[in-house]
Amino acid sequence: MATNIQQPSHVFASAAFFQNPYPLYEQLRAESPIYKGSAFKYPGWYVTGYDEAVAIFKNKAVFQNRMPLPETTKRYERLRKLQQEMMLFKNAYDHKRLRGLVGKAFHAQMIEEYRPYIEETVHELLDEISRKKQMDVVMDFAFPLASLVIAKILGVPRKDQERFRAWAMCFIQTIDLTRSREDMMQGNKQAALLGHYFQSLIAEKRQTPQDDLISRLIDEEEISDEELLATCVLLVIAGHETTVNLISNAVLSLLQHESQLLLLKKDPTFIRGAIEETLRFESPTQMVARVAVSDIEVNGNHIKEGAQLYVLLGAVNRDPAKFSEPHQFDIARTSNHHLAFGYGSHFCIGAALARVEAEVAVQVLLEKADQLELATAEPRWRRLIGFRALESCPLYFEHTITK
């Protein structure tokens, strides 16, 4: 049966929702795993059921990637032109072509080659902040780690990585349903600055190639200059945002669940399970959007051509029809087939990198910490629907400096 639940915008925009969206997700799923409603000013079909999400992801012919901005948009033209060249918003041949070119650098075997650099960077960061006795896991640890690693892969100068946080936060705000006119105006300005920065960097690498991803992509004939620039921007944003959220959310979840923290300390082989459970329990990406390019029936609902669909990954990954005790954080969970990184041909290209960074970061942090506890009972979350991102998460932290 088609279900139409008109959820007013203020429900999604409440402070309670941003701190903990899961009670609302439960309420919506109890009504229907796919419903027609509206968040803010964006009407469409909102998906909270696991099987329904998989069905939508599988059907690439009907449910396709959508541009955050319509092609007719003139007001934010710089931002629109940048987004339309990104692999994230392309379909069919163009998506497959760009994914094939970029994906070589993010294959799991290739990412393992960066593990020593990741480990070295984690140790350096922890030594650097050890004298403070207190750390913000987001700004002092997760952000610089993710920024330094993606900068090394791309070939961005280390001194420029401090810009990544502002770039990422600005861009993410332009694709989230919470976006305002001011966010879009700022994003349009930022698109021009990003374009200028990467145009200059690409020009330098054309003259003096290095052993990095940008230099290798320059040599590829199947990627246009516009796509190359947009790919650089996308990898900086995605390589930063997802990994920062995953590391921060993993540390918070473990500290909020003492039995799981003790289990991981006792048996470090559970580290992979801890990261996978974080991906399910506090999915870094909470929503992905699709557009229906033809009429179709899904679970008894008639979805018309042109309809917008919003798959709420935070809800899908806690669907009790798929996961037993879905609201329990369990690092020993088996058959944890979450959809945190998407599904099929649009599976997150940086998944292997995010996993390795998070595993190393959390494991080394726990090994080295003489003291590690939350400095506040209520860490602050950013006001986003599409991402589960901590704004700040202060910890009491002490460890012995590496000799």
C-alpha cells in the first residue's frame, strides 16, 4: 500500500533529531519502510527499510544518481558546473569510465601500501597532542589524519591540508537537505576558489609529474580537464568527510559502550568488527539520493517518473527485519551486511581507505592511551540530515610519547 506521511520540516530540523535521529526513523519505518513525505522543502520518497533500499540500489536502469542542483540553475552556476562533472553524480557509461580510472588507486591491495604511512601519521599526531591532556577527537585527530592521507594520495602539498576542513564543510552543506541560500552562495564562491587552486596544482604537475594520483590521471586520455578538476575536489571532500566521521564515531561509540571497549582492548582482533559495527550503528553517510527515470512499483507504492528518492542509510542499517537487536552496539556481530558504503556499482570507491585509516587510528589510540574518557556526556553533532558528523568530541587523553 502506498503510504503518505507528511512529516513537517520542523520534526527533521529539531535539536533532538540532530542529536539522535533514530527514534524518528523507527517511527517512520513502523508506518512504512518507504513513504512519501517531505523534509525541509524537499518532497519525495523516503526509504527506511533494508530490502527496499537494496531493491532501489540494484535497479540502476530506473533509479539513477541525481544532481543536487537542476541543470537550469543559473544563480549557483560555478557550483553546478563543478558538481555535474563529478563521478558521484554521473550514471551509466560516464560513471563506469571515471570509476575505472580513479578506482585503480583505491583498490584494497593498493591502499595497504599506505598502511605504514597511516601508522606513522597516527603515532605523530598522538605524540603531538599528548601534552595537552585533553583532545578533540574530531579536530585534533580524525581531521588531520584523514587530510594528510588523502593529500599524500592525490599529491597535494602537506601545507595545504589545513584548508580541507573548510572546503569539505562548505561543500557538504551544499548537498545536504538542510542547506540554506547562504550555504549555496558560499558554496558557489568556494567552487571558484577550489577550481583556481586545483587548476594551478594540475598545471604544476603537467610540468613536473610526481608519483601521485593527480599526475597519473593527467596522463589518462579518457578524462577531460573539467572532470579531472572535479575529481580532485570530490576526492578531497569525500576522502575527508567520510573518514573523519567514521573515526570520530567509532571512538565515541566505543567510549559510550564500556563492555565493547573492554572486549576490544582484551582482544584487538575485534578491531575490524568494531569499525564495521560503527559503519552500521552510526553510519557516516546517513542519506543518498536517487531519481526515478520512469514509473515503477516498489513494495506496493507507485513511484512516478521524476520522483526523488532519499534512502536513509541511518535507518536502513538499523532495520530489525535485517539486523537482530539493531540498536545494540556489538563489535562481535556476524553477517553485518550494512549499506554504509552503498551497494553495487555505486559502492563507495574510498571504502577500503576509510576502513584502513579507521582501523589503524582506533587501534593505535587504544594501545597508547593511559587515560581515555569522554569530557562531556553530550558531544555536539552537526546539523545535517545526510551525514552523521560530530562537530566536537572532547576527550581526556594521556599517553606515553613514542621514543
